[in-house]
Amino acid sequence: MNAYVDVTALPAPAYPPHARTYRYDEVDREFLQERIAEFSGQVERRLAGALTEDEFKPLRLMNGLYLQLHAYMYRIAIPYGILNATQLRQLAMIARRWDRGFGHFTTRQNIQFNWTRLEDVPDIMRALADVDMHAIQTSGNCIRNTTTDEYAGASPDEVADPRVYAEIIRQWSTLHPEFTWLPRKFKIAITGAPHDRVALQAHDVGVVVRKNAAGETGFEVWAGGGLGRTPVLARKIRDWVGEDEFLAYLEAVLRVYNALGNRDNIYKARIKILVRDLGDEFAERVEAEFARLPKRKYRLDPEIVDQIASHFAPPPFAALPDNPQAYAQALDGNAEFAAWAKQSVRAHKAPGYASVTISLKPIGGIPGDASAEQMEAVATLAERHSFGEIRVTHVQNLVLPHVRQEDLLAVWDGLRAAGLATPNIGLISDIIACPGMDYCALATARSIPVAQMISERFASLDRQLDIGECFINISGCINACGHHHVGHIGILGVDKRGAESYQITLGGSATNDAAIGELVGPGFAYDAVTDAVETILRTYVAHRAAGERFVDTYRRIGLAPFKEALYAVA
């Protein structure tokens, strides 16, 4: 079947005015139409019984389709976590028409639909392509969706906009002939700010965009991070790679991994094991491969950078005063609004603007879930107040990046009406949790109900504020999709002789002070986990010094007081 479609005749998606997302060209759209035709035929053959599940599996994984406990799960790529309002509305439509009315936002800034029927997948693919979206590179042993700072292009501490280079990585890695079948999946995170908001050291490769004294752009490169069965923090392998040699250096890293990565043992196949085993030799091998590559072939042309950067040009900000009187009055006159603003509103590089983080963690809710109606509400707020732009965070929340301070009260009102104004960003109920045994075929324990019980126990905002910044991450199996290793409090559910047992780690971090949490001791039964968290936090409050966060106190006093409190014999 000839899958060619004359995409030049297809209408371009109607994006909201000034939406700063990368817009596909005719090459991108032609490729998507060809992939849809190809996979539609494969689905037809599977439904007809011409393909077995084992034969179909590698084909569906290349297109983001998983077979979970109850149904197929379809994972949609949201490159570097950026959506426009049209795209979010389309996701809402897909949720309502082909799922059960909701979607689940993930720690890779993607979205998953957990109740997909196989026969509907081609129609979903076509609906995604209508708004320049797809599910490619969301599964399989390839370079996955590159993640970046949800405040990119808005944060005042930003050195350079990482979205430009995340898009370059996307174009470079998509269908790269050498990296289609890597030893294992490969995850890249990139940031352009000195404060790590991307969990840099937990990635196979982490990249920091830098500027030198001459104002030139370059990159600091880390490699070998990862969680799962063997948690390892990445090590820095290059202080500086010039912009023109950026892709050549990434190519060298991937070539070394592709050549030397373990393909015989799935548990030793990630690059973290190779970097750990080789030590300094890994960087030396990368340098040798980098030296061999023809630089002209891999040179990143400044014209290409400028062309891609044009898609991420700042929106037309108005000349506004900072902290306008109307905003100040709203804060003074409305305690509920002020409490929300304190947790959810952060500074913006443009005077008179702010970025708004939208919590997808209501008390007793499922972390990361949003209903079709909520997605539509956020899309409307983005059109009215944020130049039509939305971001997905790697901690399963959403962001309106460019909101006038004078509009914050109206945004809050809109979020409240949609059930999205929980003021818990950065607090104890802002929990990361994987789907766990409620959905995932790999899980050995439940994650969602544990997150719900903990958030209900600590529902009081006053108590959450008293505890202060504290991140709980929950995984339902050793694969660590909930990033439990780098939570201030990490919870891992495992199967222990047919019963769920929850191991707890303390002191992890995914920011500049990155750390793998320490195991406190034997696991806790399902109905004892919340009490264990209560004991941990009471111990922290009893020992904290003025101004200390949970992780600060833990690092000062160590594991012993917490362990004693948890396992004391009555």
C-alpha cells in the first residue's frame, strides 16, 4: 500500500494566536501519514489473527501502544512538555470519545490513555496527526521524549531556552538509523537554568545549556543516571561542548552505548550500568569516538538553530508594572486566593507576568489524572490568559507559563470551577505516583490508593504548610516509574510472599543536591504505610531547626532517629 499523502494539500492546524510550540512542516506531516497507514495495516492483521501477539508486540511498541492489565494503554508524545490549546482540546476529545473520559500525565511529560481499544488506535492516530501529535518514541529501545524545564522561556533564572535544543534532539533522534534498536530505552533531559528542574542526574544523559564569558552557547553533559532496579546518579563527562559540536558529541555518547551496552541481560542493559562499570574509561571512549566523527557532517549550523529558535520566540508581552494594585488588593482581600498564589504562582522574566502551576493532585485524587472537561477548561484559560500555551511538568502537573499578574484572580476562579485549584504545589500531597497495580502489568503493588490515603491524611493545608517542602514519590514496582529513589520520602511497593509490602527510603532528591534515598528498614503492610509516613513527619517536626526543610533535617540528623521511631517496640 502506498502510504504517501500530499500533505501540502492538508490544512495546517489552527493554532491559538502566538502559541509557542514547534509547528510541523510538510516532511513531518508526510511522515505521520505514512506511519498511520503502515500501523493501520498492522492493526488490521492483528485483529484478523494474521499476526500473533508476540509478532505484533514490537510493532505496537514502536507506536506507543502497550498491553496492560485490563486494556491497551496508548502513550502520546508531548515533546518537551509543550502543548497549545488546540492540542489539549484534541486530547480531551480523544479521552471522551475513545477512553473513559480522562488522561494520565506522566513523569516524561507525556499523556497516557489507559482504556484504549485496539480497533480504535488508527482513528486516534489520525486525530493526533490533525494537530501535529503522535505516539512515536514513547516506548521501545529508542531515544524517548526529551524532557525539559516546564518554565522554559519564562523563568528569570534561565541562561538560554532549552526548548530549542530539545527540538533539535527530537529531529536528530527520530528514526535515527543507528539508534532505533538500542540495548535499552534511552532518556535525555535538558535544562537552561542553574536550578535543576528536570531531574538531570536521574537520566541516561543530562544536558545543561551554558553561556561562556564571550556569550557563546555550549553544553555541560552528564551521563549514566537512572533509577529502577539499580539506582545510579549520572556523572559529568564534559564541562563544555560548543553549540556547533553538540549533536556530534551526543552521537558519540550513543555510539559508545550502542556498541558496548549489554544486550544479553535486560537488567544490565541501561547505560548507567556501562558507565558505572567503565568509570572514567566511559568518557575516554566517548572522546575517542567524538574525535573520529566527521565534524562537518554533524555540525549544528547556526542557521538551523536560529530557524528553530524562531518557533520559540517570546510572545508579545505587554509593558506592565510588576505587582499591580489589583493583584495586591486581591491577595489582601482573599485569604483562599492568597494561599493558592503562594504555592502555585512563580516569578516570570517579563515584568507584570507570572507562571501558574496547576495541581493535578487533588486531595484523595489520582496524581496526574485530568478529565476531558478539565483539559478543556485549561485550554480555555490558556487561550484567554497564556497566549494559548500549556506545559506538562515531570512531576505530573500542568503550567500556564505566561499569565498577567492582573489576571491571576480570574485564572484562579477558572481553575476552582474546574476542580483544579488545590494549593499544594511542593507540599506533602503533591505526590508523584505511577499507575501501579491498578493498571500496569509489571506492577507488584498498588500506588494510586497509597497516594490517595496519604493525601487524605494530610489534607489540612495548615498542616501541609507547617511541614513545608516535602516530596513523596511512589512506585508500584522495581522499575521506579514513580521515581521513588529521588523522593524526599520514597515508597516502593513490592510483592512479599503474596502480600503487598512497602519499602520506604528517605533523603532522596532530584534537584541540584541530587541523592538516592536510604532504605529505612523492613517494609510496611498496605494498611500501615500512611501511619509510617505520619511517624516520619512527626519525627522531622520534632527535630527540625528553624527554616529547615524535611530533606535538610534528614541530612543533618541522619537515618537513626527515623528508624528508631518507625520500629520502636511498644
